[in-house]
Amino acid sequence: MARRGSVVGLDIGSTKVCAVVGEVDEDGDVHITGAGSVPSTGMRRGVVVDLASTARAIEEATDRAERMAGTSITTAFVAVSGEHITSSDSRGVVAVARGDHEIAEADVTRVVDAARMAALPASDREIIHMLPRDFIVDGQDGVKRPVGMYGTRLEVEAHIVTGAATALANVAKCAQLAGVEVAEMVLEPLASAEAVLTPSERDIGVILVDVGGGTTSIGIFANGGLCHAAILPVAGAHITSDIAVGMRTPMAEAEKLKVRWGAASPMAVSEGEMIEVFNVGGREPRVLPRRILAEFIEPRLDEIFSLVQVQIRRSGYMHRAPAGVVVTGGTALLDGLIEHAEVRLGLPARLGAPDQITGLVETVRSPAFSTGVGLALFGARGRMRAGAAHRNGTSSFWDRTRAWIRDLLQGG
């Protein structure tokens, strides 16, 4: 199988950093050759709070992935998350420039740029994604590829994702301190969607819920594209904290309890199951019913899915997602969570794990690797999109960011 080069996904989360290396074949398929995942404490709710700690975690994760893949990592597609992320719709309109009224690439570029200018963010924010959804030619909507068609008026409906400029720059700086250049920053639910959603789900309407460590990411897709995105500041780490406080056990032990014995509801636990719980201060461990652990988990999950439901209702897509909900992220592995999500959201739900890949499938086919694998897939499939983004002017921020970071590093 001929190779076209490697792509790297770098998921810098609030509780772990995950690096995934993929080789792209001549058909654009991704063959996973390496992966590395390490704990991290330098991010909080998707925002950098410790540059050095985050950079060290990135360096360690990429080093593990490099040794497994037998290659050197110099650039990566990086996921972004956090409450500072916002998304909104925009519309652009232009007159077709050519005298024969045949729509050209230049017309598409102009109309997309018009939509971008109409939604130009404040000076402290930058555009992460400019996502054209539909084109309209002389009032005819639903056009996906207008080039070559005849018309006098071209419109575009686009979805724009923005983030705080300083927060994005700090993520880029952490990567560069670890020796990794940012090829492109990708919204976390957009990356995860590449790994876990099917084309038919995107087309008819689906809601992706990625329950990570520090944040829960929501992406709503319809007609093949992203329609709404939101980042909630509550996720798996808050469940761990609830367990630690409620069961009087160290945070590290609380995380182990959650991963090994956690359940979304006491109803998901069989009667008579017992677990050993270590105490704070080194006292003798206790043996308690597993149902008690679930009783500390359920209220926080209820909160998470209540907030998810609020976002879905605000988006206006509550009844426009017949494919239901796809839940992914490490927390999605809790026993009974999918059933719990169905009840709380009132929609059919399934577990989302990376698909459409070959290679180290057993290593990365877990909801915990959805964003990392999705970033690699995004990179493999998005090289043409990257060229389009450059033409539309959305790459200038990264040029400025890289220059700003170089100046900081040289000056410090």
C-alpha cells in the first residue's frame, strides 16, 4: 500500500494529553502507526493554566507515539476546547463577476469572504473555522458545488467558530515549547465527529456529546455539516472530585474507582456487588457496596446531561436530529451511561468509538481516543480544506501566532 505521508493528532485535554500518528495511503485512508497518552495537569476546563506542565505532557505523549510509530513528530493537528469557544451562523452575498454569469472559483472565494467579514469577531477573538454549509444561486438553495453553474447572484450560509485569541495562542505556545508546530487548530467536537460519526448521521441530523475530563463538548450536525457547537465546563474530572469528597478517598484512588467500578446509576449495578475503597491518610481500606459509588456519580451526570439538553434546545435542533445522540470521550465508558443519556435527553443514543481506520486498531478503538484519532483523520482528509481556508483568509491568525511565539521564545 503506497503511503502519502504521516499526520499527527494532538489532543491536549484537561486530564490527559493524547498523540496519535497515522500514515495516509493513496486512497486517503488512515493507518494508525503510533499512539501515546499521558496524564496532564496543565490545563483546566480546556484552557492552559501551566505552560511548562502542559509542554512536558505534550513532549512525553509525542515521544511515546514517536517510538511506537518509528517516526519523528514535528507538526500536528491540535484540538481546542473551553468555554471561550463560540459558534454562530453567517451569510454572504455577491454578484457573479463574469459577463457570461458562469460561477467561478473566484466568486466562491468572494462570497465566503463576505460571510467571514459579516461575522468578523472582536479584536480579542479569532476565527478557528469558517464552514460553508450551503450555497444559494439566484434563490435556489441547497447547492453544494456552485462552480460551473450559471447565475447572477451567489449566496452562502456558513457556520463560524471563534475562540479567545490569547487562549488559542497559549495552546500553540505549549505545543511549540514541546517541539511541535501547529498545522491547524480543530474544534474538539469537529475532530471527534471525524472518528465516530457516519456520513448518514451527519446528513439526517445527529448530536455528538464528547464527555472528556475537564469539558463536555457538543456538536450538532445536519445536512452534512456542523450547525451548532458548545463547550460545557463540567465533565469527568468533576465526577472524580465528587467521588473523592463523598467517599473520603484520595483523588488518584477516586479516578481508579470511577474507571474500574463506576456506573451511571445505581440501577446499573447488581445487588450485592462490593468494592474496596482506600481512605485518606493511609487508614485501613473499607469494603462498601458498589451502588454507593454510583450514587455519587449519578447526580453529576444528571447535571451534565441537563446542561447538554439546554444547549440542544437553544440551538433549535432538538427535533431535527433523527439520528439521535452519539456519546464519546473517556467518561462514556461508564456502565449504563448510554441508557442514562437516552432517558435524560429523550433521544436514542449510542456509544461512539473511532472507526474507518486500520493499523493499531485495538490500541485506539476506544471513546477515550476519539478526538486524537479524529484529528489524524481530519488532517488526512483536510489538506484540500487547508488550502481553501488559506484562500479564505482564516490562516493568517496562525501565521501571526507562530511569529508571536518565536519572538517570545527568542526574547525569553
